[in-house]
Amino acid sequence: MGEHGGIFLLDTQAKAARRFFTGASKPDLKMYPDCPSVPASFNTHGIALRPAKVDGTYTLYSVTHQPFESIQVFAVDARGAAPAITWTGCVKLPADFRTNSVTAKSDGTILANVQMHGNATDFISGNITGGVWAWDPKSKKLDLLKGTELAGNNGIEISPDDKEIYIAVSGTQTVAIYDLANTAKPVRTIRTPFYNLDNIHWSGDRLIAAGMMFDEPACGGTRKQIQDAHGNMNCHRGWVVSQLDPKAMRWRILAYGEPNPSFGGIATGLVIGKTLWISSFQMDRAAYRALPGSQPEPAASTACTPSMGLNYVCGMIRPEDFLQIGSSKYLVFGGSGASGGIGMIDTQAKTWRQLDLTKTRPDLKLYPDCPAIPNPKVLNAHGIALKATRTAGLYTLYTVTHAPFESIQVFALDARAGEPSLAWRGCAKLPSDFRANGVTATSDGTIIVNVQMKNGATQADYMVGKITGGVYVWKPSDKTWRLLPGTELAGNNGIEISKDEKEIYVAVSGTQSVEIYALADTTKPLRSARAIWFNIDNIHWSGDRLVTAGVIQDEPACGGTRKEIIERGGGLECHRGWVAAQLDPVSLHWTILSYGEAIPDFGGESTGQVIGNTLWLSSNNTNRVGWRALPGLK
């Protein structure tokens, strides 16, 4: 794609590349009268390779900006030991076109996808900048396909029957599909989950698109945000390669990755055997990797050593949820595994210790359900909530506890002097058929619990969209659990309360959404925010940030979504990639804080907390918590 880039041939077995076109030409001036001879040097942007009439021969079309805007055409013969290439002609394009990609029909009609032309350049802001132009081999005329003018026409591909074209649109992160018989409007459109589309091509029977992360924390946000701030548009973003079913209009993620200083500008993905190949419009290289999920998952390391950009504090028993204690350096966590108890992490020293649960100061008038603390050696803690009291440094800690019985356990947490300590205050028992997940509370002591499953419902039920739980409220005045009508959802998970205690934010695993309710009337949600590409687990305030975390929805390393795995009878133990994101509960705008690929050493990411410039992650299925510097910090 560079100034004298030309055309190269890559041997995917030898992992070697060489210049492919070296000047051989056999002009077909009758077919392509615009260019009497091959340019002395040229660059190549988008390409298309279409079968010719003789098996093993092809026509290669190349978008070329230098020495002039054109589609250069070549004959490729792959019948011998090594492919050969010969230039046959070109179709000149208007000088003010900035063409991105090309495809062609079997009759030689060329379809040029023009990303920008004239003064129309700002597709990142959603402005119409381009269109698809068709060159007729009979009339030699170039005509706009009306209706294809979009915000940043990027890649283009044609259906096997030559009846439809698939247009990747950068400004809207969509693939727009047109019927070539009538392009007045798309017949179907689909938006990508979380990345900017670049090229789209057939790779065997797979229709594959690739591109860069849309909201990239390492770069400071979306390209629109960076453009508006006059920032660095060349910052390397993470990347995604995915497969589209153009009939069912369904994406399947093939692979994704974090930003890499050695590789950026990901544009095309192709699958050869069990290997994924990735191109770049910024670099002097292509990349390859095994397709995730094509090999057995490696065993997790027992060592507490860093992996894939994460550092660890190890030794807990499934620390599913944690919260910063005020503005201190400490995180209090619940161990959700058997005898997990409650612990505390020193985020500066990167150490932890179990908190003593034997100290008691029961308030039997407020919490009559438990005359004494359950056996501390058995007690576990799933979701937690930490509410400040009127006394600075004193907090009430609520824990969802499954063992020795289903309940909300209540503790006084004293952080006034040195390291925090706990004193057990009592409990509110839950029905034995409840499987509670998250908890929050109001300043008057009202407890609000998010019950994920009840009445025998299972994890598999909510992952296929069945209603399994609900939000229940316990008031100190009557000490009775009551369902908040309208809050029965498909997998109620984490829960948080607004700063003014007027709204609750309910994380829902089955719909990958946060449902926001007014506590004055929970009949239906006031607002809803869907997290398209990750399953939401816990949601908590972290200072002034409302932060949620969870695992990647469509994880190629695990074979797809959890719903798909359940439906084919698989297990859910496979570690998925993860996302931590900040939600503006008013505008419903998501900001990605960080994300990472699936790794054997860490999984089940469920809570994110930001302390200073560090992101902390909890886990519901390992013996550790993770931490890393927030991406994008200098």
C-alpha cells in the first residue's frame, strides 16, 4: 500500500514473502484502453482475485493511488509450480477519488468502492463521503450505483452468484448488503459488535471481515473522540477478525487481540487451514496465528507470575467480588468458594490476608434471623456491598452467602485505625431455593438483593434467555423479603444503587444488559444499556465511575457463546477473554477501560475497581485477582 508497494506473494507454509509483479505485461487495449502500458511503479491498496475461464487462472484487480487513481488489472496463472502474474491493463478513476477496495463480476464489470471523493473526507464523524462506482466493460463508462453513498465505504465483496455486494462501512461500523439489480437501498445491514470494519473478503466458504477496536482505551477512546481532540490517529488499536453469515446476518468472532506496538492497522483476515493470517495498512509485515479453539486449552500455571499483561495477587478462594474501602489502599473481597470467607488486599504492597470473622457484636433487634455468626470456617461470600455510615471510617459490609445457608450476612467494618477489621452484626436469611448473586443497600439499612436463580432455575436457563431471578427488598421495619415487581429477569447478576438512592442498576447475564429502575416504581426499567460484546457480571461504583466487568460473549477460544456451548451440551469451564467498562447511567454511554484475551491463568473476571492508575479485576473461578495499569496512561 506504500508509495512503491506493488504486489507481493506470500508463501504461508514457508512464511516468506517476495515481490510478485516484476514488470511482465501483455496489454489488452481493447478491453482496457485507458493505459497503453504498465506504470513504472505503483502502489496497491485493496485487491480482488476473481476466477478466470480456465481452471487455475485468475484476474487480479488492484486499487492503485500512485502514479494515478486507477484499478490496475493483472492475469494470474497458478497452474504451475509457482504462480505467475502479467499486467493486462487499467481503468482510470477520477483524480479526486480516494478508492479503498474493489471487486468484480464474472463478466468483467468492475465495482470500485470509493471511500472519499472531492472534499468529502470526514466519514469518522458519520458524514457521507463515498460510494460504489461500476465500470462497464462494454461501454467503458464508470457510473455511480445510486444508494451506495455511505459514511466511509471501505471494503467490498461480491456474493458467489454475482447478485449481491457486501460493503464494509467504517463510519457506521456496518456491513451494508445490496442487491445489484436495485441498489436504491440496502436489503440487509448488520453492525459489528465492537470494532471498525476495514476489508471484507471470502476466505474459502467464510465471509471474513477484519478491523480495529472501536473504543480503544490504549488510544484514548474512539477515533471520533481522538479526531475531535486532534489526537494521534495512528495509535495502534486492538483488532478483531470475524466471520459473517450474510443470510442469517450473524457474526462469529474468529480471533481478537490487544494493541501491539509491533503490529497495527489490521485490515484483512484470511483463514488457511487452522491458521489465521492478518494484513496491515500501517506496517511492513503480515501476521499469523493459530485459530483460537483449534488446539486444546493449555493448562493453567500454578505460579503467581504475570501473564498477558496482567499481574496477580494469589491464594484466595475464588474472590468473586471486591470493593475499595473508601479512598484507602485496601480492597475488601468475598471468597465465593467453599470456606472462602472475607479477605482484604493491600493494593500498594500487592498482598492479602484473611479477615478475622470471630469478632461479633450482634444486633438481634435489627437482625433476629441469626442468634450467632455461622461457622466462620464454613462461611463464604459471593457478591458484596459496602455502605459508609455517618461515622467517618466506619462501614456496613453486606455479603451474599451460600454456606452454611442462603443469607445476607452483615458486618461492621472499621477502617479508622490502621488495617480494617470486621465485627459480625447479624444476618437476614433468604429462602433456601434462592441463589442470590449481588447485594446493595440504602442508608436506612434496607437491603436489596439480586437473586439470580430461584425455584430450581439453573445457569443454563438464563443463558438461553429464560427468566430465572428477581430483585428482592428487606426493610428493617418488617424484616420480610418482598419481590420488586418488574425485576424478574434472565439471570439477575450484579446490582448497584445510585448515589441519591433513587435508582438501582441491575446487571443481567442472559441479556448482557444493565437495567435501570426507579425504586419508587419498578414496574419496568427506566433505561437499559446493552453490552454487545461481553457478559455483564458485577456492577459497582469505583469512586465516581460506575464500573462493570465480565467475560467475552463470543469467545473463539471456547467455541462461541455460552448459549451455544450449553445448547450443544458442553461445559462452561473454559476461560474467556474479559472486558472492564464504565457506564454513564444517564446517557447510557459505555467507555471501555481495558480488555484482554483468554488465558489459562486467569478467568471468570467479574468485578473491576480503579485505584489510582491501576485497574483491579476479581475472579469467580480462580485463586487470584489481577491488576494492570490502565491502558493509555503515559
